[in-house]
Amino acid sequence: MLEQKVGRLQPYLLLAPALAILTAFLLFPLTWNVYLSLHDVSLITILSDWKYVGIKNFVNLVQDSDFHMSLLVSLMFVGGSVALQFFVGMVLAVVLNQQIRGSNTLRAIFIIPWTVSAVITGFSFKFIFNDSFGIMNYGLSQLGLEPVSWLSDPGTVVWTLVVANMWHGTPFTVIFLTAGLFSISPVLYEAARIDGASKIKGFFYITLPLLRPFVIINLILITMWSVNFFDLILVMTNGGPLFSSTTSSLFMYRQAFEFGLLSKGAAVGFLLIATNLVLAYSYIKLLRSQDK
């Protein structure tokens, strides 16, 4: 009887360490963030009694024009980053999957940007796109072209950040999609070639359908990372000029840790978590709809 009880409890005992870690590092911070967002807490009042304000912090965010601006900047930054990372990563993964000399070496080289810290990447691209002595403007001047205000023009700064983020994040897409391409049997391509299908048709009718689960998961990950990304932006522009490169994640950071408005920052953080969940659900829903 005792052995049977132990046998029934064994799966739960094996899961206990993972559940403890999940509770400590995910559920507790999430619950604490929600609790903080429902109170009026700042660095000045953190040691005194916390006043319960309900959804007032969320109402203030809805009425905050700077937060509206950060949502627009996030939309451009995330949309541009995901589109470029996925497109460039897909092209590189497909090309390197061909039987070409040195493809393994090139894959190893392409991994390097992903291993570099985002802070170091930010400093590097800040130097490259510097308005006064950056490499990009130096190259333009050598071609007889006018310099571009990459980081000081509100119209170009977001897209400059997108390029930097693309360089940093594309290797992950290359690695992930390459793993998916390796899972596709070469026999399918040989059979399609015998039936007279071209490489382009093989890509659209064999590669893409079989790669779809990898594509969806990759899109979920790079989208969530782009939504939460702020360290590269903090280093390159610090949200400027005139908040034109302040994404929602950077807005959250500045509200909580620069301005000391902890409750407002927590409210923004909760909205970012909700955004990530909605985006992930949308991608999964799309994958399931394609399988029907």
C-alpha cells in the first residue's frame, strides 16, 4: 500500500523542484507586479504605507500622451525588427542549407552577433551611425552624398535601431530555421525534382509547409524579445530625440527606475505581459488554423 502511494506521488515529487523554481521566479514576481500596479508607490513613499488606488495607474496610462507615443514607437520598432529578422534569417538559412562549400563555417560566423551583448552592440552601432564621425556618414561623404542624421532625426532614429536589432537578432532565426530545414527529408525534394518541380516550387510547396511550426515558434520568440527589448535602445539613444525612440519597454524602465514611479512602471509592465500573451496566442491560433 505504501509503495502504491509513493508511486502515485512520484510524478509530483519529480515536478516539485521545477514548480518551485517557476513559482519563485515567475508567478511571485508577476503577482507582486500586479499588486504594485494597484497601489500608489514611488521611491519616496516605498517605506510608508502603500495607498490602494485600484486601476487608477492604468487609467492614467490611457490618458498619457507619452505612453501613446511609446506604443507607436514600439509598433514600428517591433514590426520592422520582426519583418527584417525573419526575412533575412529565412534567406540565410535556406542559402546555407544548400550544398555549398564552407556553409558550416559561415553558420558559425553568423552566430557571433547573437552572442554579443546587446549593450556592446548598442555602443558599436552608436559609433557606426554617429552623426558627426560615424562610419556610415563618412562613407556617404566619400561618395559625395550629404550626411544623414541617423540618431538625431525623429524620422530615421527608429529605423536605425531596427537595423541594429536586426544585426543582433537575425542569427537566432538562422539557427532556429536551419534546425527546421535539417528535419525535412531530402527524399521529398528528390521526388519533387523527378516530377519536374523547380527549386522555387519546392520551397513553396515543401519547405514552407513543413517549416511552418518552426516559423510560428520563431515569430513568437523574436516578437516577444523585440517587445521587451530596451538595453540596446537605452545605450544608442536613451529614448531620444524628444521621446521619438522611447519604446514601451524603455518607457516602463524610465518611469520605474529613473523617475521613481514604481506603480506606473509596474502598470506598464503588466500591459507588456498582456501584449506578449496576446501576440503568442495569435501566432498559435494562426498555426492551428493553417493545420485544419
